Amino acid sequence: HGADLKSAMKYGDWHKTKEILGKGHDWIISEIKASGLRGRGGAGFPSGMKWSFMNFKDWDKDTKPRYLVVNADEGEPGTCKDREIMRKDPHKLLEGCLVAGRAMNCTAAYIYIRGEFYHEATVLQRAIQEAYQAGLIGKNACGSGYDFDIYIHRGMGAYVCGEETSLIESLEGKPGKPRLKPPFPAAVGLFGCPSTVANVETIAVAPTIIRRGGSWFSSFGRERNAGTKLFCISGHVNNPCTVEEEMSIPLRELIDKHCGGVIGGWDNLKAVIPGGSSTPILPKKICDDQLMDFDALKDSQSGLGTAAVIVMDQSTDVVRAIARLSKFYHHESCGQCTPCREGSKWTEQIMHRFEKGQARAREIDMMQELTKQVEG
């Protein structure tokens, strides 16, 4: 459907939002906790618990403004789920900002959007203007008596700004380099005020959870891995796509059902990167019965990450693919911490020698040790 307000309302967005806001922050957070929603940006931290950190003791006596920061800096190779939401369903995100903002008693939301997403930023800005004109956000949002503003801030393409504290630094006009924690953003965040950084997908799904109830959302998937999830499937499949599916779906079913299978059939599969380029690669024997959720992938020594599934068939030179990713991480290192700054450079150089057949056997063990050091 269209990205305009009329189309969004036809599909159920902004339906009885005033009533949702009127039920108060405790009720909204209790529904999010009941839903089992975990952060969709990669870490998988329980969202209800994270949101509740903003409502600390005597928060209402604190005169400082409070901010919701939406992480739309989608720079992980293979990931394109947030882009689809902003391009095709921007009002879902805006309503989510309002509902999440009410839950945390925020005064405003900043959507930090990746610099390359020019079209998506244009669509989102148009949607914000429509929402202001309709009285859905701004002063007395939806007629609820709650004031809430939404702003867009465009990034400049740095991968490291996907990390929440470096995103806050960039939003303040400083170089995007991570802060030391504590203090955590919920205490000292954007402009020194209480702030929470959340992923686009996490925020966009919140109004639907509130309308249908936390128990409805938790009925999908399995315990501790509840709900639905956007999967971006690319690589050697017949029909690459971004699709919303139930959590804990088997990897093979996900690829066969939505992508028409692996090119050349399942037996032609060599390996899969299950959650974006920063998650460890899975060989075919593990992929055969792998469930796609946080805990199952952790048990397989990988991770769900952003659920960007990159499929590699037997024609793939895996060493070359990893060398290419090593080049990306060397280029995108912010240079603040020595293990990453130096380690990403050495990793790229060694992987380049592996690719060319110029490496020594002892460099395999050196590489193994190096990856553990860079991880910290």
C-alpha cells in the first residue's frame, strides 16, 4: 500500500492511538513485557525492561527533557529490513515512536537515519509533516494531552554509528565514537539527558502489540524468543526478499517457503551467514536443522543479529567472501580502541594473503588468536 497517511489508516495504523496513550506508561510497558519482545537491532535485550529504566525513582521531578532515539543507521552488510519499513510503512514507525515515547515519558524522538537512505528520509519527512498536520504528533498528540515531537537527523554513512553511544555522539555533532559505560544512556544520554536508543523494527511493531495484546505476540515462536521477525534473505537463492516470519522458524523452511529454495537445490548449499556480516558463518551440516532465533543460533556459536540471512552455494569462495568483509571492517573501524584498529588491519592483510595463496600455515593459528583479541 501507499506510504501516505490515508493508506496507513486504511491498514490500521493510528487506530485508537488516543486510547492507548490514555492508559499510561505502566500499562504500555507491562504489555511490552508480556509480549516477550526483544530488541530487533541485534543484541536481543528485553524491550519492556529496557523501556522501564527510563521511569526511575522520582523521574517526574527531573526537569530535563527526555529522548527516544531511533536507530535507523542500518549499515550492516546484508541487512535491509529497516529500510523497507521506512520506505513503505513510515507511519508504523511514527506511531511506534509516539507509543514508545509515552511509555518512557519522552518529550521528543530523534530518528537517526543512515546518510545513504536519501529516498527513505524523504518519505519519512513527508509522513512526519502529514502526522503534524493531522494533529497526531506535536502539541496535544492525538488529542491525548501529551506533547511529543519527532525529528529526523541524517547520518554520514559511518558503520560504527549503529552502536548506541556513538550514535548519540554523532547526533550531538561530535565524531561518532563509542562512550564508556556506565553511565548508561537511560541516565546520561543525548545532550546529557535520559535517553533510550531503540531499533526501527522494535519501535514499529510496538503499536500492533499494544492493540492485539502482549499474549498475542508471545504466541509466536518459542519461550524467550517470542514474536515475529523481519528476515532479509540474499545471496544464492532463487528469490531474494525481506519477509516477516515467526521467530524460531527452521532456516531451511524459511529459505524454501519464501525464496524458492537455494539455487541448484538444498544440496548445493555450502554455508549461511545467519544474522548479518558480523555473525559467525554456519556450514551446511548445521543449517540442515537450524532454528532461526536468538538462543538456537547462540547454541550454534553464531547469532541472530539483524536476521540478514546471506546464503552461499557451492560455487562460493568462502575465503574470498570473508576477505571482502574483513576489508569492510578495517575501513569502518573508528580507530578508538587498539585491538579493533590494529586487529582489523592485520585481519584484512592475512585474509588477502589466504585468498592469493601466499600465506604460511602458522598464520591460521595466528588468525584464530587475532579474532579472539578483536572481540575483546
